[in-house]
Amino acid sequence: MIHYEISLLSPEAHLFEVKIKIADPDPVGQTFYLPAWIRGSYMIRDFARHIVTLKAETRDGSVKVQKTDKQTWCLAPCNSPLQLTYTVYGWDLSVRGAHLDNTHAYFNGPCVFLAVAGKETEISELNILAPKNRKYENWFVATAMPPKATDTKGFGAYEAPDYEALLDHPVELGELDMAEFSVRGKQHRFTLSGRHSADLARLCKDLEKICDQHIDLFGELPVQHYLFLLWVVGNGYGGLEHRNSTSLMCSREDLPTSNMRSVTEGYRKLLGLCSHEYFHLWNIKRIMPSVFQDETTEREVYTRQLWVFEGITSYYDDLALVRSGVINRKNYFELLAETITRVMRGSGRKKQTLEESSFDAWTKFYKQDENAPNAIVSYYAKGALFALVLDLYIRITTNNAKSLDAIMRYVWQIHGRTDQGLAEGEFEKIAAEVAGLELESLFDMGVRSTQELPLKELLTEFGVDLYLLPAQSSSDKGRVTDDPPQAIDARPVLGARTIQQNQEIKLLQVFDDGAAQLAGLSAGDCILAVNGLRLNEKQMEQQIASCAKGECINVHAFRRDELMEFNLIPKPAPADTCVFHLRDKISEKQLSMQSAWLHIDANQV
Ligand code: ZN
């Protein structure tokens, strides 16, 4: 057994202190190392850079330590019980790292717990020490790690069966707000840290339905308890999945309040995030690529199937909201319209396939620069759309006898329950087998090519009309209309994403073949004047929109510190915005297809 102990050395200096006690260190010299990345987030983060000081000692005195690479420490040989003591700087405002100040403490194992080489399969005991300062006397601990001997506030000893399990339980300490709900008789806890005035009862009521929906899909809940750890900030969004818990971050305004009547857009986003991470407890935490089981987190691990895990999860996160009745049908199609619009707005979808996007996640999706929309496609968003295509295609072809639901249930049975990794390409084989269909050409098209997905053709069989139209304004993210949309003239646009910065308009992204790119403007340029006048972002948008066909406007912009002049001819907005029209009159067949897909009563359609 390896003993870990963590304490808050200095919340003011954002320092944790960690001690590792090993009774029988490797006599030829014990090695310690830290992961380079955290599971669920495919980027090399080099957590070891946050280790500030490190020393080793036995009862005979200090032991010499030598670093052999960026994340590995080798000790001189010693034969008696060893203690390693080190400090870790925690000031990462994300769900992936560690963060400590006088308001709370939060840590993920990969940031703070060194692996003891050769002993990774031994039981890890973690002792979480209560802060001594009376300022923190109302703090308590929230984690899904199994407690061994803890006090009423949760301080004390926890136990993980091995090092990987120790890494998979994020821990939050602070004056937390906590709520509980039960799903199928199993305890689900929800904790909030950060300032807020959320209606926790409402949140739990909605989450209970969403969780139940996911359990229904897979047929069972493979955990005895589950924990949602939510960190509320002014402006933030993110989540990371774990086997028995999830770490979430949201903006304060996304939380439900007691006077909230309908589901706001922000709250819908928060519910979608919770739904997403909960779905992962099956899809990636238990059903997982076999390469993730075979290799460790010291370096990149490559798979072409991230779209299976993130795309399918993204498909079901929103689908579960409508299936559980937490949002209505119109809301669901609004979310779907937004996803389709996001994919359609990037010409990167014509250059990168879903398999390529998965494989290159490390250096492309996770390291997006200003050219990302022109170069890559998201395996989340396009993956969700391919999951939709797969689901609808199978439903249509098998007359609703089979669906993606059936495939997921089967994958769960043979790969999830058994912890048997999913080999590359295996999902496709299983899908074809379960559906009883030849799916190779569909996968070739959706996963291995950059062809457009046949969403319009498939959705029409469900009584839903999809239109791709020019955006009405820069805030048009995709929408649902009550009447079939009329053809309108596309307004002229700049072809760039901008932000107002003081008195300048900064170009964040310049889209392929748009007016800005053709005029020679680049991401990073700051527009000072249009036709000799200073305008704000809104005014510029209006000025460009009012241009006659072929009209040229004069733009002054700074590139770094150099003033430049451009002649820009606005181009019509591309037809990249998804608008859904949900037909009033649909056939019996379409009605039954739609109600079976969305789990909505036929009379509600
Ligand atoms: Zn995810």
C-alpha cells in the first residue's frame, strides 16, 4: 500500500503539500513520475511543471534525487521506509488542474499525486488533512473516492484500489453547498462552490430525470453512487468525466433561480453539460478505446475513434433533455440547429474527416488557433451529427426496429460491463451487426470523407424540414421557425469573427474566401475606420450590410503597429445557418418515427 497525504500548505501562495510514504522502496533507487495529461482532455499539459520543491528522506536522513526527464524523478538507492515531500502550485481555473485560494481548494490526481514506479497496482491510501487555520473551519470535503476513516466533514483517509483510481477522483474542499437526489435507489450528490443563488431543488429535479433517461438507455447504472462537483464562476464553461463523478464549471447566470419559469438558454447549456458528463460514465469511462487501456498518460495516446466517445455522447446529451421532458421538442431542434450551424460555418469540415479530427486531437482540436474554422472539424459537433445520421438511417431502414440506442446497449454489454477495450474500427462492425445492415458506405461517407452529411434527406422522413440559409445577423446561431422560411436576399458580410476592443474592432478569425480574406485582412488585425470613419462593431456590421452588390469600402487597420489600408468588397452571407421548420401536418408514419426517436407522445408532436 502507498500512503499519500495532502494538505493546504498556503492557500495565499496557492501551494499544496503532498507526502508519499513507501514502506519498501525499490532498493536500486525508487522512481516517481507524473502523468503528462489527464484522461478526458487530450492535450499534453505537463502537470509536473507545477511542482515547486521536492525532497526525499528516510530515518537515516535525506536521499539524493535526480530528475531524468520533465516528469520523472529518480532517487538514490535506499533500503528503509521512504518519505517524499513536495509542493504543488495550484492556480489553474479549470476542471483539469488544481486550484487553491482562501475560498476553496480543488485538485485532480494527475496534478498532485506522483506515481510510485512499479507500484501502480498497489492500493493507494489518501489522507486529506483539514486546514489548521480557523478561517477554514467550515470547509468540508467532496469526492467520490471511497472513504476509509473520515470525520463528519470528510477529512481523513480515503482508499483507491490502484494509482489509476487515485487519479480518477477529483476532490473539492470548501464551504460547499450540497444537495442530494436518488435515481433508481442510488445516491447522487451535487455540490456547488463559488458564489451563487441557485435553485438547487430545481436542478436536482431536472437532473434526476436526465440521469434516469441515460440509465434507461443502457439498461443499468454501474455505480453505487455518483457525484457532480460544480464550480460556479463569473464566466466559464467546462466539464470532465470520471468513473463515479464529474467536475463541472459554469457561469453564474446559467444556474436556475427560484423565479425561473421556462428553461433559459444558459440553464439548458448547464443541463446539457451535466447530461454529457453523466453519459460518459458509460461511454468512455467504461466502454473505452483499447489503446487507452494499454497505454499510460505519460505521453500522447492516439485513436481514430474519439468521435465515437465525444460525438455520440454529444448526440445523447441534448437528446436526453427532450426524451426526459426537461426541454420541449422546439428547444431540442433549436439545439440541433445550433450544432448544425456550428459545423456548417467552418470550411474545415471540407478538409478534415472525423477520424482525422479524432487522431489529431492532441495538436489540432486542443490547440486551436485563429485558422481553426478553416482547417479542422470538431469531433464533438460533427461526431454528434454523424451519430444522428446513423440513428435516423437505421431507424428508417429497419422501420424503427433498430436504432443507435440498440447499438449503444449492445456495446455496453460486451465492452462496458466487461471493461474490454474497443479496438480501432470495432464500433463500426458492431453497429452493422446490431442493425443487421451494411453500413460501410455510410461510415466511409461520414467518418472517412469530408462529404456533407445527408441530414436534410433523413430528417424529412421524420416530418422535419431543414433549410440552410444566410444568417439574419451576426447573432443568428440557427433556429426553429413556425412557418416555412421565405427566401431572402443574403446580406453582405465581412467574412470574419470580430470583437470590439476599446475603439478598435479586432478580427479574431478570418473565414476562407470571405470578403475580409480576399481583401487581405488577417486575424489579429484591428480595424480603425471604415470609409474614413470610426465605427463600432454593430455600426460596421450595419454599414457592410447596406452595401450594394459589388460596392467597395475602404478599411484602415493596424497589423501589429503598422497602419494598413484595404479595399474590401463585402460578399453575401453564405447559406450556413440551419433553420428548422417542424411541419404541422405530417403523415402517420412520420409521426410514429418522430415520437419513437424523441420519446414524445404522438399527440405532442
Ligand atoms: Zn465529453
